Amino acid sequence: MSNIPETGRTSRITIRLVALQILVFSLLFTLGGRLWYLQIRNGDEYAHEAASNHVQQVVQPATRGSILDARGVPLADNETRLVVSASRTELLKMKDDGKAVLTRLAEVLDMKPQDVREKVRLCDSKTPQPCWNGSPYQPIPVTDEATTQQALQIRERAEDFPGITAEPTAVRRYPAPLKANTSQVLGYLSPVTDEEIEQAKDSRSPLLRSDQIGRSGLERSYDKYLRGKAGVTRYEVDNLGRVIGQNKSDESEAGSSVVTSIDARVQSLAEKELDGAMKEARKQIDRNTSRPYEADAGAVVVMEAKTGRVVAMASNPDYDPNAWVGGINGKDYKRLTSKKANYPLLNRAIQGQAAPGSIFKVIPTAAAVNAGYDFNGGYNCGSSYSIGGQVFKNFESQSHGSIDLGRALEVSCDTVFYALSHQEWKKDGGIKPKKKPKDWFYKTAHQFGLGKETGIDLPNEVSGRVPDREWKKNFWKANKDGWCEQAKNWPKKKDFDTLLAREGCLEGMKLHAYDSVNYAIGQGDTLVTPIQMATIYSAISNGGTLYDPTVGKAVISPDGKHTEQIRPKTHGKLPTSKKTLSQMDKALAGVATRGTAAWRFGGWPQDKIEMHAKTGTAEVYGKQTTSWFATYTKDYSIVMTISQGGTGSGASGPAVRNIYNALYGVDEKGGIDKERALLPEPQKELPKVERDGTIESQPVKPYETPKPANSTEAVELAAALDRRRH
């Protein structure tokens, strides 16, 4: 037993309890103080730090869908390339903003340091191309043409290239089967901007910073189908960038494929024939200027007459859409947007506007019948037509005597249409019009679909112009101040421009007699596009239905299980009776056999495939004449135009004939070889979809098979890295 007294033991226990209480209270006091410090004294600071924890997204880009021709041949698809990219976020952490790294990178890639720096700089209102117009937080492609050796150097010397990656990546490819660029129809891609991301955030198809979106052509029109949906893995990170958790992830979904009505074989031929026609025109001498025709631009449209589907659409000058893949360089961008190159990005089939010349005459023919004139009546085709002191001449002052409207179309008699239009202008009150003028010639043009867009499924179509009374008034309001200012120089200055300004100032709002007679033959202020005229001539062929032109034919899901067909749509009927339409049809067949186009269709098998045509030679102030050639059969309409190219049948005629020869297999003697025919009738069936979702492509010779997704460069890189690891 212990010898310690009971009282001493109790005293020690009491002391220990007191000490323990003091310790507990001290700890509570310290904890309370710390809580006060954290929540009251420095609460705002720590709240800010907590807010710094945020979610970062790692994006797995979706594979973009292919664009195929009507037979399944790829016009736009994807291939795997070695892409070298730079992270601006990492580069800007360096003292020199990454200049040394980019200089070393340029040396490895055999590029100029300035070119590399321009690739990764951000676009703004003051920065010219090339520059990056996508998100600054997304890796920026420097090149998509790196070799295996270059990629190995970058990856093995990672300490020399912080912020630089070299990875096999799927990139867009435009294979140009049979050298058919189809550039303006296909369009091109570029990175999405922050503004576009904001605009699309509440839509059914929101955008991510990694997305490439269509900027023109089919790439733009069908972007929501082609783009697919990128996969996103979300990580929660602190303010130092350390991962502290993982949130919900979304799997990527490949884009759908778009099947078009374009036939790569016909497209290739159309591009070749247009280019050849323009080159041939430049060899010819313009009698008015005594110098060769410039033939500086042109377009051709091949359309299915009964559906409005576009089989081929070429515009010249054109470009290689592959120039945009991986980011366009400064030299290419300057060329594609320069006046010197005549703006190759323009699709002149839907954006090129010009006076139509005599191919327009089908409209005043219909207008005259609607106004009460007899199609088979007699109309004087004299060598000229006079209004007051002005004399309006027939082409080369030809005279054909009294002829009906059908023959007027065949020989393209200007004076018949001058007279008809002038008479209607006078009936409507002349320079002082009635309260409600009939305006048959202008009204009919609108009913034919002119002065508005056709509705084709390509972006940025222009509407052309019908210069009626309303347009005259609006044009005068927009220009009167400038005209009247220039007219102050009258009569001290009596040059032509000052005279025009004076007329515009005083009477620019009025529809004059000379306006109406020039309009009747497709001259003056009238403007049309090739796609508008192809739509009109298709309607004459099919019995009067105006179809919305379409390039897209179907959208096929990535797995091939769902096909959404794009059905032909109409936007009206021609304002003519069946009888008048039949009479016009017969007259246009006469143009090809005994009229202004007969010399270009010699030997054509007219008894088997009836050809119809109308030639046009439009005068343009300050330029050489514009060549137009509008044609159709029961299956197709083809319209070609060449700016500053000369006459319609002279410049465009042979090229259009060659396209028809290929479509139907017509030989030099007028025989038909079905084995040689490219497309004797429109393609009706869609390409076959296999069980695995792939779309069968019919062979096109000589067509280079595209590289598979595991391209040679990607395989070599993977194998080399694997060897180095072991």
C-alpha cells in the first residue's frame, strides 16, 4: 500500500484537472481565434482563394463528317497528319513570351521564325492574317505537315520545347477527285471565335473552344450536321492548376456525312471546260477595242431540270481549299482576297451578277403574251429602232423583216423587243406613269424569280436586280446627293460622267423610254446570276416549275442507320400558259438548229436528245462584253458565262457542247455511245451504306485512294517512339 496521505493524493488530482481545464480552454480559445481570423479578419481573401478552384475541360475533338458526291466519292473527308501545336498559355509564362522556343521550333520545322510567330498571334481588328482567331486557351496549330523525324525531335527534346506538342491528329482534307476542286461549293473551315461560342451557348448545337466551323459553302450550310459533338472530360483544379477531382464526362460523337448531287466526273469536266473556254477567249481579238478579250472570270452550272439539283458548279478563278487546313499562311490569304487575283473566294455561280443579254429574252417574250400580244403575230425586225433622237440598233444592224416571237427568239432580234417594251411603257403613261401601271415586262421578271434569291443551300447568294420603278426611286434616293453635287460643275464640265450625274440628279427617279428598251434585251441596270438563269431554263424544260436549287441530297448518320433525304422544293411556277411555254420551247429548239447557236450544235442527235439554247452577249460600260450561253434538254440545263469573254456562242458555246457530249456519250459524228456517257440521266439512287456505317464509293478513274486514318506518318511516329522506349 502507498504511504502517501489521502489528502495529498486528492490535491494532486485537483491540480491535474485544473491544468487540463486550462489546456482545453486554451485550445478552444486558439481555435475560436483562428476561426475569427479566417472568417472575419481574412474572410474575403480565403473566399477568393476558394473561388479560384475551378473546372478545366479537356476536349476530344469529334471527327467531322465527310462530304460526298452523288456516287459516294469523297469531296471532303479527314486524314491523320502530324500536327505541331503551341500553347499560348505556356508560352506567355516565359520571360520572353516564348520567342526563343518558337525560334527553335521554326528551325526544326524548316520555317521562318516570323511565320511561326504569326501563326500563334491572336487576331484582332489591327492584326492581319495569318493569325489565330480561335480561343487563346486552345492549342494553336503551327503546321499539319510535320515529318516523323520533326515530331520525334520535338517530343524527345521536350525540355527545349515547353508548350509545344506534336501529335497525330485528324485534319480536314479536300482530295479533288479527277482534279475537281469544287472549292467554292465546298467552302472551308476555321476555328470558332469566343463571340460565336457565346452566341451558340443556348442553342441545340453549342460550340466548344476546340471546334472548327464552316465559313463558306457546304461546310457552312451543313455545319451542324458535319461537326458532330466533341467529347469533354471535366477536371476540378485549384488555383495552381492541380487536379483535385473529376466531374462528369461526355463522349465525343462523330459528325454525319452529307451526300451531294454533285458528280465528281461532271464537276471535273465543267471546271476544265470553263477554264479552257476562258483561255481560248483570251486568244481572240475584241473588234471594239482591238485587243484580246480579258476573260477574267466565269461560271458554269449543270442542273437537273426536273429537280433543281446541281450536278456541277464551277467558278473561275478558283482555289485549293486545302490552303485553309491547319491555318492559312499570309501569302495564300493575300492572294485569295486580292483584287489582282480577282477574288477567287467568290462563287460566281451564285454571287456573280451581270447583265444577262439576250438569254433574258424568254422573259419579255412571256411578258408580251401576258400583255395581250399574239405569239404568232407579225413583228418588224428592222435593223434599228428609234425613240426621239436616239437610235437603238439590232445586232450588227441585221434585218429579218416581219417575224413572230418564236423567230425573234431564234435570231435574237433586238428591235422586236425594243418595240414591244416601248409600246408597253407608253401604255403605262410613259415618263408620267398611270396611278397603277401594268408594268408587264417588270412584273413578269419578278414572277420568273429574278430580283430575289433562288434559295440554294449555299450561303451568301445574291439576288440580282430587276430595275423597275420602285428600284429606280430607291436608287435615286441613295445617290441623289452625290449626283447633284457633281452636277454643280455643269455646264463648265460637259464630260460624260458629269452629264450622267446631271441626269441622275434631275430625273434619276423616273423610268425613261431608254430604260425600258434596254431592259427588254437584258441590258441597262438588269443583273442576274448564273444560278437564277439555270433555274429559269430548267423550269422551261420541266413544264414551268421553279425549283429551289440544291446541292445537298441526303444526310447520313455516322453509324449509317439513319438517312435524312433532302427533297426538292419549289418556289413557284412560270407565269405562262402551257401553250405559250410549248411555243417558247419550240423556238429555243430552233435556236440550236437554225438560230444563233446552230453553228455550235452541228451534228447533234436532235431527233434523240432535243437540244434547246439561247445565246447572250451583254454590253458592260467600261468593259468588254459578257458571254452567256443558256441551254437545256429534257434532263439538264447548263448555263455558262464568261466576264469580258466576247459573244455567247463564240466563247461559251464549245465548252457547253463538250459537257453535253460527255453527259450523253455523243461522239464527233453525232452518234451516242452509252458506254462513254457519264450521266445519260440524273442519278436517282443514294450511295449504298454498308453494315458498319461506311458509305460505298463508286470507282472514279484516275482517282487516288485517300490515306486511311492511320496514315504512314502516324504509324512511323508510333513505331519510332515505341522503339525508343525499349
